[in-house]
Amino acid sequence: MKAVVIEKPGKVSVKEIQYPKPGKDEIIIQVKNCGACGTDFHIYNGDYLGSYPIVPGHEISGIVVELGSDVSGLKVGSRVTADPNIYCCACYFCRTNRANHCQNWQARGEWRRRYAWRIP
């Protein structure tokens, strides 16, 4: 499949990448809309601590095209959007309903090897 790839700071290309296979708790989304956010621009500009190359774009909506064996509540054809934020659910802020300040926050969607979305 084709994807935009930030090869290194300042260098972007469109290239063929391997089509993903979902793990047992993952889904594959055919992306219909994708936003570029500030994080993507930081990655492009080199203000990113991770490794390159990176497929940007974690603000997406689309259609479920494959389901892992343990996924429930969705079906192929479901229209979905994704929240790329991963909250720890254990820190003070998460426990007081302010996960947007999570002290152990992570995000998915700045992909390197896996292109599937995990269902928490």
C-alpha cells in the first residue's frame, strides 16, 4: 500500500509499504481522512526524539477492513475514528478524570513497523 513517509528531517516521500496484518486485539482501518497536526510538523522539522523513517498521521477516520480475533463491538465496514492517546489510568491526573494531563502519556500512530491500531 502507499504511504507518506518522513525519511528524515526535511525529506518526505510517497512509497509502497507492507500491508499490515492485525494482531488479535487490533483492527485495520482504511483511512478516508487524515489530518496533519503539530506533531507531524515537529517530526518533519526534526524536533522529534524518535527514530526515522516514520509514517505520520494519527488523526484519522475511516472504515474497518479487518478485525483481530479478540476484537468485539466492531465489524468490517464500521465507520471509526481513532483517539491516538494512551493514558496510564493510574497516575493522579487519570484517577481524577484529567487524563489530558497524564504523567505517563503516550500516543500511537507515529508508526514505524506496525500499522495496525490496538484496541485498548
